[in-house]
Amino acid sequence: MNSKAWEALPGDSRFWCFSAATPWPAAQDALVETHLDALCATWAAHGAPVTAGFTTVERRLIALAVDERGHAASGCSIDSRMKQLQALADALGIDLFGRMHVYVRPDAHSPWEILPLSEARRANGEFLNTVAPCKGDWQPIQAIEGSWMRPKRG
């Protein structure tokens, strides 16, 4: 099975991102890659295959994208995808669906720290971003100041 290479998906591809409550161990990288490749390669909407790909960041983020120029991801296909992601989360023993935590660090040389969203908004440095309207707008590692978490006051 082969999913579409992340770099080959257009910037206007529909985008989803999931943040693990804890990083998965390096020993599980092959499991993650195999599972996500199968998820994207077999993703279908109403029986029609969709063009999907994935990338991971820092063993903490999973990003999925669908090029909807061919076939759009339907509600049922998204539900199916969520079940497959839950199976991956179960196999890894981690939560991929908590949305109220953010990984932050003061600089690129420091380790990531997980914080509740309310605290992360007050932190300095950079964070692992899970929010974007489409693939091309996503910056996985972003400065906190001036981001959606803490917009610059003008």
C-alpha cells in the first residue's frame, strides 16, 4: 500500500492534525508509518478512493491531508478514519484526541513540555501547531507570539 507523499499533495488539501498526549517511542515508528500508510492508501468516500497522505512531527503530531480535487472526504469516510486512528492510539497506548494540551519549548534547543492550553498561551518560545485551514497554511513548529494562540496586539 502506498499513500500519497505529503510533499506531493497540493497546498489547498483538506487538513487534520492530531497531537499525542505523550510522544510515541522511536521503536514504534514503523508501526505508526505502516498504520498511517494503510489508512491513507485505503481511504475511500462512498466507495471512491480519495488521495490522502500523512506526515508526523517530533513523534507527537500526526497530520493527514486529502486532495479533494478528485473525491472529497465524506462524513462516513472521516468517521472511518477516526476509528483507524483510535486503533493506532490503542496500539501505541496513547491518546491522540485530547485537544486541550499543547507542546511548547522556549527555543529549538530545549525539550518539548506539554502544557494545558491556558498555560501555553502565556508561555514564550514555540509550539507544535495543530491548527490550519489547509495543508499549505500549516506550520508545524511555530512561534507562540503572533500565532493563533497569542495574536500580536496592535
